[in-house]
Amino acid sequence: MSGTSQRTLSHRLDQLDTIAAVLPIERRDELAELLTDQDVETLRHLVNEGMGANTLRALASDLAYLQAWSLAATGRSLPWPAPEALLLKFVAHHLWDAEKRLADPEHGMPATIEDKLRHQGFLRKTGPHAPDTVRRRLATWSTLTKWRGLDGSFASPALRSAIRLAVRATPRPRTRKSVKAVTGDILSKLIGTCRTDNLRDVRDKAILMVAFASGGRRRSEIAGLRTEQLQVEEPIQIDGAPPLLSLSIHLGRTKTSGAENDEVVYLTGRPVEALSAWIEAARIEKGSIFRAVDRWGNVSRRPLDPKAINDIVKHRVELAGLDPAEFSAHGLRSGYLTEAANRGIPLPEAMEQSRHRSVQQASQYYNHAQRRSGRAARLID
């Protein structure tokens, strides 16, 4: 690498560091190499304009993938605006017929391009992409094109037709993000694996209890939780029992909230105790709450990556003697509503804590729980 290229890369790394809190930490160096200076400046502008951290993180991830694919497929960075032919190539590389590929190896994404993306860590699974993923990345591409004051071919009849026909040719059954919900009984088993004073046990217990009790928070919300989001509330008075500790979590703008809304959820009792135990044990005074712990027990200054939350859930599932393939971090979110349904808590009350905006989406968990235990499912009982 020439001196000029090295200086450019170093400058780009410095610029990315200014928005490190909302970017995938493990891809920092890779992003610096893939993204152009204009890409990085766009991301910094969005941070300064107050775009939600989760939205920006997803946008940066999509942009990095698009740049990596363009370099692998054409040898050049993304052109702005992208010609229609390149958009059609993107669809052809990502939505294809798995059965036809068995007879025709050239069908779909070429093996050389697939190998490059897999080597870079952008491809993990085999087979065609999910249609929703392809649509989302095209939407990101379209949005970034508009922000540059340019017109693209994203609404062209040819592109729409190509996507529609490709989706028909690659039927995929809808699958849940977590096959099984982490309901109260499962949660107890996972917490039971965090039985020592080891820092990782203390941290993981707090993660599990906080994520579940705060309404089934998304893994990105738990990974990004900071001390300044916590506010101690008045203890909850219980007749004939000691008062329960209480605190509120200010989520700020979330995936489903409006631009000006500060979402607030509450923790009471044991989850507060678990969170306090971790903060005290890790000696966290400010900043990120949930952090990595190395093999020597040193606590990192950086927050956990959202993927690490998923890894922690699967690790605890395995320690509990369950199948990690059947559970993920999203199981905590679906599990909260499922458990609320099992306990007869009214849906509106549960949604106040889960912060679901769609009654239709939230009620799915209630409907499944009620149908499974209802009389119609127990005619031979």
C-alpha cells in the first residue's frame, strides 16, 4: 500500500472512530477499506442528524455488503447512480433457484464471487438469499442514491419484474428468528447456569434477566445499554414484604418509536438486583453497561456486539442441556409476550413493556399460547 493510500485509510479510520458507538465494532477496519470517503461522510452526517443507532447500524452493514459485492462482481466500487443492468445483476446473484443450480453451476452467484464474499465474512449460509434481505439492501441502495441527489432505476418495471419472478422461483418457508420462545421456565434454566461469582456468570445473569423483564428487549438494545439510560425509581411497596427495587430504562428512539419519542420501560425486583450486582462487580461507573470479559477476568471498555448477546443466549442454552439451534436472543422477546399470555396478563399491558407498536404482531404470541392450551387443542384429553 502506498503512503498516500495508507494516509487515506488512516484518515477514514479516524472518521469512523467518531461514530464507533453505532457501528459494528468487529468490522471497523474492514469498513474503512470497503467504504469510500463519501460513504463515511454520509454516515457521520446521519449520526449528527440523530438517526437511530439501530437503523444506522443496519444501513452501514448493508452498505458494506453492497460495496464488497460490487468489488467482487465488477472490480469497482458502487457507481452512483447504479445502472439498471447492475441492479438486475444483483438480483440474479442473490435470488436464484437452488434446484436449477444443481444442473447448472453457472446459475445464480458465480462461485468466484461467492468465495470472495465468504472469505471476507459477508456470506455464511449457502443457497439464495431471503427475498426480504434482498429488498432491504436494494432499499438501502436506493436511499443512499437519493441522499446524493441522484435518480436511480430502483422503480424500473424490469427490476420489479425480476424480483417478483425470482421470488416465485425460490419459495422459502417463513421461519421465526427463534424456533422456540424463552418462556419463564426456560429462562429459569438459563439463569441456573449462572451460579458462580465469576464475572461472566454475573454479567450473563444480568443480561438474561434485564432483556426478558424489560419487555423482551432486542439484542441491539441490550448491547448498547448505557449507564445514562438508567434512572432509579421509588421502591415498590408490597404489603408484608420488603420493598422492591425499581428503575426505569430510557431507550430513546427505537426501531418502532417516533422521531421525538423517548421510550421508557421498567425493571422491578430481582432483575434490578442482578443488574446492580454486575455493575458493582465490573466496577462500571459510566458508559456501556454490558462489556466483554476476557479469560483473565478483565472487563473491556467497549460494549458487547449485538451478536455477542445471541452467542451468550446460545451458550447458556447449551449449558442448560437444551438445543442451541432452537433458541436465539430473539427468543427472549417472543418469550416475554408468550409468558405474559400464559399468565393471563392483558395484551395492552404487556405491549406497554415490550413496546410493540403492532397489535397484530404482538397478538400472534398470545394467539399461539392460547390456542396451544385452549379447549380446541385438547378435545382428546
